[in-house]
Amino acid sequence: MILVTGATGFYGINVVKELLSAGHTVLAVDLDGFPAAADRFLSEGETERMTFVSLDVRDRDAIADLFERFPIERVIHAGAVTVLASEDEEKARLVMEVNAGGTFNLLEASMSADVERFVYISSSGVYGSRGAGVVPLHETTPYDPMGLYVAAKIYSELLCRRFDEFGRFRVAVARIGSPYGPWERPTGTRHAMGLLHRLISMAFDGEEARIYGADSTRDWTHMRDIARATVDLAFCAPDRLRHLIYNVTTGMNVSTGCIAAALKRQIPSFSYVFVDRAEDANVIAHLPNPRGPLDITRLTEDCGFSPEFDIEKGLADYVAWYEEYGRAIG
């Protein structure tokens, strides 16, 4: 049985789908249940192999009980609160208790069970502005933390390293790139939507996008690719898992200008212009601290991973999903 925390969130639904499609049995854990629209996304035959448990990762006793009740063999830990740096002061305790303390609770509980592999979902945000938007970033690149969300990710990575050293189970840390795709939506733990979600929703609503930051780049990575890569990390043979930390992205940066043009090809009615001042924009894409693309050599060599979605194919998939599900869930 595979335990997935944060199972009903943006990443979580996609990885649960990936696992169920591959025939695995899933223990899905989150505070809130799946959105109603997910019933069609997760077919009835698949959900027969899934058990959902409402649980707060801050609850150490509840987590310990979970590991006693279910035969958990692998853990994919994605449960987290997503906040902006501007919210750090207001939500500092929440972020650290959930994002850092929750990781400790899961690692501790895994020590007392027959867990074989623990995959922690980290973030490319740990690199901060390294690479200045152009220099490839390797897993050995030093941290450049910005905000408590990233600080908690770094703390969790260090915990993962130490628990891996104990030798009771193998740990893999997945530093995921800037995600986009199916099931991004406002939730109780995620309310700041990504750039591509904003642009697609504007395109469907017939609203003109006035974009500041045409040349800004990010390692935009389709969530289906992220889910597939992290499942690969959960199941690749122990002798192939030669590292603790793996970058999980497409391996290249894409500019906002390229994204807008690609979206226009998918939705011809989409209207956008680029503006020179933030005050004239309704979409802020400009990044004062751009980071370089993430190198995925480790992931490719150890797990045989190759991204399926470039930005053109990825947007086509996202638009199709949004048309079927996205408008109904916000």
C-alpha cells in the first residue's frame, strides 16, 4: 500500500491517479476530501483500490495510528501549506508546524513500520535566484532560501537526509519545478494560483490579459510529468537510486511570451498584450529573482525519466482538462 499525503491537492490528485492507473493500492490522506469532479477523473474501478483518511499531519498520534492500521510499504509525502512570502509573519507557526513538523512526524512513524521507500516532495524554490535565469542548476547547487515556505522545505530535506542515514528505509527528495496542469485550484492550503492557471482562466472567461514580464522565465513543468517522475522515484530499484536529491522538471526554462503565444494557438480567442509597467498589468509575470533551469541528469540516468510534455503539448492537455473540469471547480 502506498501512502500519499496531501492527496486531494494539486500534486496529490495527479499522483494518486498515476498510482491507481499503474495498479497500486493507495492510502490517500488529507484534511479535506476529493472534489466532486474527481469522481470522473478517478474511475470507479480505480477507486476500489483507494482508501481515504482525513488527517492532519501535525497530529503525531493519528499518524502513528495510521501506520499501525494499514500495511504501508511506501510513502509519498506532499502534504503542505502553500503561502506567499508576504504571508510569512501571519502564518509562520502554521507553515513550520505543517510543512516541517509534519515531515518529521511522517519520517518518525515510517521508522516503526515496514516502509521501503519515502519520497519527499520538495521545491525548486530552495535554489532561490541561483543561475540568474540561464545557468543550469544541479542538485549540489547551494541553497538560497527566500521565505518560510522554502525554509521549511530545506529543513525537511535535512531531516530526510538524516533519516536516510539511519538505514531503515531509503529516502528520495524530489525538487519539483514550477508546476502547471490539471487540478490546480484554490483550497484551504493553497490559494495563490500559478501564472498558467491565471492565463487559462482569463482565456476561458474572455478577459484580456495585460501581462508584465514577457521575458520572465521559469522551468514550467506539467504536473502529470511531475507525478510520473515521483512515482518512478518511489519504485526504482534500490541499486538504481544512487542519490538522495533529484530535480524533477522538464530541464528547460520557458518565457512568458512563449507561453502566451502557445496558449493563443490553443485558444484563438485569447487576447493578451504585454505592458511595460506593473501598474498597467492584470497579470504580473515579472520575476525580480529569476533562477536557472534545473538539470535532470540524475533523474534521467537513475530512473530513465524523460518528460512527456513540452509547453505546447502541456498546454493542449491543460486546456482540454480545464474545459472538462476546471471551470466547474474554480
